[in-house]
Amino acid sequence: MPSPRRNADGRPLAASASSSSGPGSPAHGGGGRFEFQSLLSSRAPGADPTCARLRASESPVHRRGSFPLAGAGPSQAPPGPLPEEDRMDLNPSFLGIALRSLLAIDLWLSKKLGVCAGENSSWGSMRPLMKLLEISGHGIPWLLGTLYCLYRSDSWAGREVLMNLLFALLLDLLLVALIKGLVRRRRPAHNQMDMFVTLSVDKYSFPSGHATRAALVSRFILNHLVLAIPLRVLVVLWAFIVGFSRVMLGRHNVTDVAFGFFLGYTQYSIVDYCWLSPHNARVLFVLWNQQ
């Protein structure tokens, strides 16, 4: 039989062909081996780094969105910090949470209690009576009534009490107007601006001037007028009803009235400490006597 053909090395041609088409040859899918060898050769000393980057970028390992190559270009700077007003406070203080919760409860309760805020409210028929209470706690009737009684008084003791009552009413108007101008809290949304004789600061809500005046006047009367127990109870009830009517009419929130009571109670302590008498304010009494 004919002998197989041999190559120059003495090996049969069939064995040489089979060895050349082994696992590392392209016919057997050995492209990955050649690519790996090319990457190794690119890292060899003296290899061109540009060519190595090009080969790496052509590799199927790198896809769009993968990590950037080292030295491929200037790296993007990290984004700067957000402005202070655009940051979200993820750890608010306990005091801030408490104040926000109190404000929400105050607004909800004030709206629920505003049953006389309008004619169509649940207690709209009681609105005229609430407005009469509003006039009874207004500053103008109290100022005019005090001036008239002071003019008609013919005793030093009566003039002294009325003079200090006038001083207390003026102090109340000044302090309430000052605080309203500083805080500038708007009146409730369900309020109707049909109040009796308003000024520029009366568009603000905090504190309630009627509540401060009711607390101040009631404490003044209880300390300087001799009244029977039923009348003393009526004075205290009048002060609380005037304050509560401010919420029912929708004029104020609950916290406005509560702080108004506290402020009016404190104002009397100031008046009592600065009590005007013929000894320390002789000029005022002498001038009034000459009228």
C-alpha cells in the first residue's frame, strides 16, 4: 500500500494538519487565546500604550456605561454642595417638631371652634351676641368710659384708681400693637373682617387684644373694687367668655387668646409695680385738678 506523504520534519501530513487545527487555532474558536496573548504583549516593555488602550477598548469586556479607562481624559469633578435652602433637613430638632405639631393642632382646633365665624356657620344665629361681647372688650369703650369717670370723680382715691386704670389701658394698647407688629401672624382664613373700629395692626392675630384687656381689667377690678362674691364671679366669667368669643367668631386662634390672657395677667403686675399716686406722680394729679 502507498506510504503516507511526509513533510520536511518527517511527520505525516495528516498529523501535522490535525495538530495545526488544535484548540488554540482559529478553527476551534481560539480567538480568545490570541486576544489574551495580544493584551500580554501590549504590557510588555516597550509596547505602545496607545495601541494597548485601543485593543482594550475593542475587547468585548468593555461596553457602554463601564468604568472609564485610566488616563483616557480629565476626570469629572464631583458635584458641589447644594445651597442651604435646597437641602433637606433629615434630622430636625425635637423643639421644631413640637412647635410644628402645636401649630397644626392650634389651627385645627381653632377652625373647629369657629362656629360663629359666619351667618351660615353651625351657630351663626349666635353671631350678634358674640359681636356684642366683642364690643364689651374693645379698647375704645374702656378708654372713653375711664376718661369720663375720671372727669366726674371728686375724690383723690377715686382719681388715683382711675388714673392707674387709664395707664393700664394705654400700656395694653402699646404692648399689643408692638407684639402684633413684630410677629405679624395673619388672622384665621375663616374670619370676616367686619370688626368694630380697627387700626392698621388689627389685621394681625397674635396676641388677642381683647383677651389681654379682659384679663387686665378683670384683675384690676378684683384688686381695687370692693364687690360681692357673685359680682366677682361675673367679672371672671366675663373675661373668659370674651376670650372664648374671639375663637368662636373666627377672629383669633386658640394660642392667640391663651397668650393674651397670660400677657394681660402680667401687665397688671407691671401696673401694680409702677402704681401712680400723688406722691410719685404729683404733677399728673395737680394738672388734672386744674382742669
